[in-house]
Amino acid sequence: MSISNLMSLNFLVPYVASKIDFSRAIRGMRGMPRRLLLVGHKLVGGTLAVNTLSTITTEADAITKLGEGSMLLAMWRDAKANADLGLPIDVIAINEGGSAVKATSALVVGGAPTVGGEVMLYIGGERVSVGVTTADTSATIATKLNAAINAMAKLPVTAAVAASTVTITARWGGPTGNDINVRTTYYPDDALATGVTLTTPAMAGGAVLPDVTPVITAMNLYRATEIVNPFTDSPNMVLFENELAARWLQNNMQDAMVVTCVRGTEAAITTWLNTRNSPHVHTIAVTNDCTSPWETAAMAGAAIESSAAIDPAVGPTAKLLGYRGPVQGAGFVVDSMNNLLAKGGSPLNIAVDYTGSLLRMVTNYKLSPGGAPDRSMAEMCWLKTMSFYRWYRVTEFQNKYNNAGYKLGQYVEQPIPGQKIMTVDLAEEIMIGLYKIFCDAGLCQNMPYYISTLKVEIDAPNGKLKIMDEPVILTQHYQTEVTSNVVAGQV
């Protein structure tokens, strides 16, 4: 083909023109920008304004903006610990609900040590411990525990003591405080000093829901590819589900996914999942664990998006660093895990040391709009893959063809040399070339089928290039079946 002119043919003055064109500088697979967004409560002393988007990179910045002991700071630390290098972590702090009530628990110390020892307590998975002697009474032990709790600024609670009772109170108001786990012993070698008892009622009384509407407003023109939402009540879930549904439409394309975590029995979690059906939400299902659900969700969100940045078609199986799961015998059995997966929940793989890893990530989607069972959007990786697939093609056309001086040739078969004319043949060549990149990257397969089903039309009067394709994505290897036909003796 001939070389196109850089200057007008009417320009006659002797001159040397040299154009630098970066449109072909990047070849092969490009990485999609990914961001993790954490939504939650900060403390009053945190300098970050509520409903304001902020990127936080350092521990010092996180403490200053969010406040030590806040929900958001704990989420940020957990996300940071589970995120690969290069994954930006953004936060939006949300107001508590009006007149929000803080959750509390009254811890009661009983008895007295017959020998010296230790009294330990786990709050949200964090261990609090005091030494005791035979000179201590239940009241003095309670005083020691109270001081130890208040000395740990990172705890999500504060404490007050009266006689032998230590009352702990969540640092923020609302029902999420009810999910702060409180227990005495956790590991097999934890043992209260002989003669001492410690009663640890579940946190309760937290009430009045927050409203994520201002958070969604603050997300305008901003795209996070994974959002951690600690508020699993129906009103706030509906708001996020509707926002995500709009973001996945072709007139928006700021698609994201939300990760939540719900703790409870199989029956309780199933009841919750029965009211959810969004393909853009995935829910970690846990039971009897120590770690607060919003922290588990932050760990999972960072691990999921870090995996997707490398390969969105690979089912993430990362160990969640910092997670404290149920003790042996207190987790979900296999049948329960299968039931939860079928309902749209994602249980963790709990190891013998109580740590947890991602197992199989499914979305909340299970029913078609007509109410029929439908697994077409049940696998999280399928949506992650297609999100990347769409982004790659859209940016390819935005960078190289749309508004780049191309004309549409509806009937042109052999373009004039040097002319930038988009034809059916050129569009097919572009799409097949892009598909080959995805096949080579192990994201798509079956090139002959793709070519046979690719359709391209040019609507010249309206200035449109119209394409319909059928990518065949790679799925995930979750199960293996081996049948051994045994032959005994001589063959």
C-alpha cells in the first residue's frame, strides 16, 4: 500500500515533517486497570470526609484517615495483606445510620484462680490475654481484662468494668457490630487458669442500618473492578445490585463485582441467599469463625482481584492471610458446602490449622428472569473473563479506529491504498486477530467456530460498525473423575 501524506498537498514551502505514532507501540495482551474499593465505617477522629473516594497506600495514611480500631482500617489492613503488588486500594467511608445503636456484650468473670495462670479472650479474632495469680479475685481479673482491651487500640471495641463484669461496646453503631465474634478459648492449647470462668455472650443490640446511597453517588465516573460491601441487609444489597446491573449495561460499561461475607448456619445463610439473585455479587459463606465478616470479605476481595489481574479465567484458590476460621468439627461439612454453592454462596476451604482458602467462587445468580434454574452467570470467573474481554475490544477500537480518521466503506472491497477505510473484511481481520490474542493467553478457544459465527455489518448512513461474535471461553477445572477397572491375576 502507498504511504499516506503527512502534510497538505497545497503546502509548498520546503519543509521536513516527521510524525511519531505510538498506536502500534503496545503489541499483544494488555492488562486491564483494576481497583479494589472498600466501603465501611471510619472513626470520628479519622480525617477522611465521609462519602469521599480516597486511595490509601500506606499504613500511616490509613490510620490517619480512618482511625485506629475502625471497621475500614481493619478492612484496609486485611486487603493490603492479601493484595498483590500494584493493586490500588480505594476507600469510601459511610455515615452510621441516624441514631445508630452500638452493639455490646457483658463479659462476666467468675471464680478465682487456684493456681497462677492465664485468662485469654478473642475479640474479632484478636487475642487479649492477662496473667493471673491466686491473689486475684474475679473483680481484679475483670479489671485486668478491661485495661488490656482498652490498651489494644486496634480492637473494634472499647471496654468498661463494673465489679466482675467487663462490658465491651462496638466502636461504631449499627447491626454490623453484632457480628464481632467474642470467645474465650480458640486454639487447642488455650486454657483458662484453673478455677476461673469467663462468660462471653454474643455481641448484640447493634441497630439502625446505614444508607449506601451517598456511596454510590460518590462512585460516579469511577470504576472499581471489585467492591467490598460489609452491609448485607436487603435495602443496601438492593442498592448495590441495581447499581451494578446498570454498570454492566452496554451504555455504561463501568462493570464491577461486589463481594460480601455472611456468617451463620447453613439454614440461616441459605435463607439469606434465597433472597438474592445478582450475577454481579459473590458471597463468602462462613460459620463459627473468629474473623469479622467485613474483614473476611476484604481479604477475599483483594485475593480475587489479584488473581483476576493475572488470569481472570483461573478460579482463585488463595489462602486468606489473617483469617481465623472455625475449629475442627465446627465448620461446614461437604454436603452443606455443596448446598451453599448451589444456592449462590461460596464456602471456604478450612485447613486443620483453622486457616481458610478460597474454594470455588460462584455468584448469587441462580434463577433466570422467568424464575427457571439457570447457571449461565453462576461462575464468577466467567463474568471476570467477559469483563476483560469486553474492555479489551472496546479500548482497541477506541484507541485505533473510532475517531481516528477512519471512513466506513459499506461497498468497498479493495480500499484505495493509503486510505483509512473500515470495511467488513478489515473488521473481521481485527476481530480474529484480537481473538487469537485471547486464545494464545488461554482465555478463549476454538478459533474455527469463532470465525464461522462472526458477523460484521456496516451501517454507513448512521456511521456504525456492527459486530456480533461468539467467544468460546475457557472454564475452570474443579473436579476429576477416574474409573479404575481392576483386573486381578493373569491377563
